[in-house]
Amino acid sequence: MEDKIKFVALGGQAENGKSMYVFEINDKIFVIDTGFKFPEQDKLGVDIIIPNFDYLKDNKARISAIIITHGHDDVMQALGYILEEVKAPVYAPNLTANLIEDMIEQHNNHNHTHIQLDLHRVKRDADIEIDGVPVSFFPLTHSIPGSVGVAIHTTQGALVYTGESIIDFGAPEGFRSNLQKMMDIGKSGVLALFVESSYASKDGYTSPNHKLTSKIEPIFEDAQGRIIISAYAQNIFRIREIIELTRKYQRRLVLYGRNKHDNTNALFRISQHLPKPVLEIPAENLGTKAMVGDPAYDDSLVVLVTGTSHNIYHDLCDIIDGGDASLKLKPTDTIIVASPVLPGTEKIANRAQNELYRTNANIHLLKNKDLYSMHASIEDIKVYIQTFNPKYYVPIKGEYQHFVANANVAKSMGIDDDHILLLDNGEKITFENGERLPGFEQVAVESVMIDGIGVGDVGTKVIDDRIQLSNDGVVIIGMTVDQKTKQILTLTDVQTRGFIYLKDADYIVKEIIRLSEEEIEKARTAHMDDLTETRMTIRDRTIRYILKETGKKPVVLPVIIEV
């Protein structure tokens, strides 16, 4: 019997991050990647954003596997929230599995949960069956070792997911792709190929533009004093290059990342228990924070500032501002910013970079155009298309403009327009008898905002209130009235924060008091027992008055205490 296939993206489409892709083979569901993304600047107080996985909760009995392709936040950090609601086996290559265990332990501690992880480790080039469905894994080259692609085999052909990866035949062990395995999958017949899009408008191959060594080795060679270098904890390929330069120039590396659970620190810990360490520093090249500032060691140190895209620039600002007593900048310091600005970090990154130039240190900034991330450029994408030779092609991961660019690459490789599928989150498509059926079903995909340990507690209204508070402040009106007679018992008090300087606007406060007391008097005269409507009226009148007088619209909170 011919398999019936469905596909829907719950995240990752027309956005950067929070990847989550759902493949349905008959009645069995395979989820590939479960990521998050950082919020835009207007999402005040929100820590992270994850996909809405109500669809998975509604169909949890049908989930055969959750497959994680590599150890980055944008593909695995939502896993803990999903496993709180959905009990499903998780499949991942060995190193990624280690990071998942570390992440779930942190999740349980932070959110006071008790997730029991059903984790299955797979080899990077494994061919296995999951719930009766053949699944192949194939090694890929990305910025973290152990990355894989996935092929789900069906009677209609394979569904091939290449995740985030590039073609780099000179990649070190642990990062290398297996082109032969990809060719074998391609020869077996590929129904649909799913390829990332974020670099689809960049000419040529990504390699060697992703490599750091050639760009910073002359800086290492010339540096007379301490070197301070920033690099994202997620980019282990880049961290390895920094370690190799530290060894070559006989310096000592000091880790400055504040989060012991970030990828760099986690991999250093995990490496201690692996036969072949992913990150290894000889004892003579490993420094400690106690050495920072010590004249005996200081000029020979490489201080590696690592962290997430948000934290790393906050750490740099803290160093510049003198917030770390042991790490005071000196004129002999060489600072290399090898963490190009990412979406959502522009404001803090610009501040850090501007403040760096106010110091007397030697500053070297590497921008996005100088240092590529390890995502597939045009020629990388062409290799995947040629190797797998798919019947249908689905651009994934990136903004919609990147999808269009990716589609143009596919057209140049001879794939017909009607076989290139540009899909948004929630658009569910169906394949039958080797053909994509017209139209699509719609699945709910609203983003879920995480604020502290609250999941989905923050909605648009809360965000709007926070924006309003940050822009125009708050006005609090305090009144005490007799519970029975509604007679005002004390002087009405008006307090403001972030609105106006009261000394310069006494007339505004007096008018707010007057109209508030006027509404209480109306309630008293009308013998009203419930003052809820009066509170609303006071708030609305106050907002209208303030808007007329100042052009501002603060949050107004009337507080009426009945005694």
C-alpha cells in the first residue's frame, strides 16, 4: 500500500530560529528539531519564543520520534517544554545527545519539572527503523560537530532534511560531511528535499569564508599584550580555531563565559568523558581566571568571551564599564570581536562596539560580510540539489525573501516552478502517489512567549502594556472611601513613574485628583455598591485628559480602597 505523507512546519519558516518540522507517514508523526528564538526588541521582558505545539499535544499518541539534528538552541532548546506535555522518544547523534541531557537537567532545575528523557543515541551515518519506518542519518558540516541530516524513507520516495550545513571538504574530523552516503540516498529516489535558505542569496560556496584563522592570525602574531576575543558559544568550529592559535603562539586560554551550560563550557565538561575530545586544551595552554591581572601571566593570556548572542555583548559592556574587578582594560590589550551582530542584538552590539573604541585598546571588529556563519550559500545548495535530485523542493529556515532566493537556485538547477513549494508556518501539505495534492490544511502556529518560568502567560496585551510603560510611564491614583457611604475618607494621592516630573506639572495632578473625586461623588450620589465601573471611568477620563495635555498615554491604575 502506498504511504500517505503530510508535512507541516510549526516553526522556522519566514523567521530566524525556532525550527520545528513535522513529517507524517500514514498515522505516524516524526518531529525534526524543536528550537527557540530570541525575541525582537519590542517583546519587553520576554526571554525566549518557542513554537506553538498544540498540534503535537493533540496528536501525542501518534508521535513516533523527535529527532534533533545538532546541538544548537534554534533546533533543540524548546525540547524541554515539549517533553513536559508530550512523552516521546528522542533520537540524536552522540554529542548532541550529551548536550540534550545537559539541557534537560538544567530545564528540570530551572522549571521545577521532572522530565524523564527517553533518549536514543544514533551514529551519524546510521540506517535504522523507527516504529517500522526506515530512517537514514548522514553526517553534515556545521559549526558544531556531530551534525546530521535525516532521510525518512517511504514508498513514494525519501523525505530528505539537510538542516543547517555547508560543503567543506577540508573540514576536520567530527565536522565532515559524507557525500557518498548522500549520493546513495539520492539514487534510491527522493520525493522532497528540504534545504535551508538564510544564505541562499550569497554567491559561491560558504567555505572558506566561515574560517576565522586567516583573519585573526596576523593579529595574534602582532599582539604584545593580552588578547581578549569574543566568539559565540554555539560556534564550536570557531572556538577550535581560537584554541589552535592559542597553542601555536604559546599562550594560555581563559574561558570567560558566565553560563556553565553554554555550548563551550558544556563541551569542555563533556569532552572529559569522551574517547576523542571535541574541545581539548593542553594543560600548558589552559589558564584560569585567577591569572587575569597577574603580571606573571597577563600578557600571555587569551581571554575567550563566550555566550549567547544576547549575553556576549552584555559581557563586553560589563568589561568596558569596569564591572569585573579582575579584568580591567589596558592600552596594551588587543580586543577581537569575532561575534558578528545577529538579529535582535543590534542595539546592545552597537553600544558595545562604540564603547570599545573609547578605550585605548587595539580594536579589531569582524563584521558579517567578513565572517560567514556556516549556512549554505548558492553553490552549497546546488550540490545538495544535484546530489539528491528531488522531485519536489522545499526551502526552509529563513525569511521569506530567502525562500525566494532559494527557489531561484532550484529553478536554475532545472526544478519546475510547480515543484518548488514556498510554505509558511502552519501550512500543511499532502503527498499521494508521488504527487503533491493541491491546497493545504491550516494548523495553529502562534508563537509562545516564555517569561521566566511562565509558558504562554505573556500575550500581546501584556507586551503592549510593557511597551506603554516603557514609553509613557505609569500613573497610580490612590483613594480611600467608606465602604457603605462611598464618602472619601483621606486625601487623594497621585503617584507617577516614568511619566512627568510632578514639580513642573502640578496642574495636571490637581486635575486628575479633581476628576477622580468627581466620579466618586457621582457614585456616592447614585448609591452605587460596586465601584468597578467607577474605576474604569476614572481611568478612561484620566487617559483622555493626559493625552490631550501632554500627548502621552501612560498606564493609569486607579486604586480605590473601601474601608
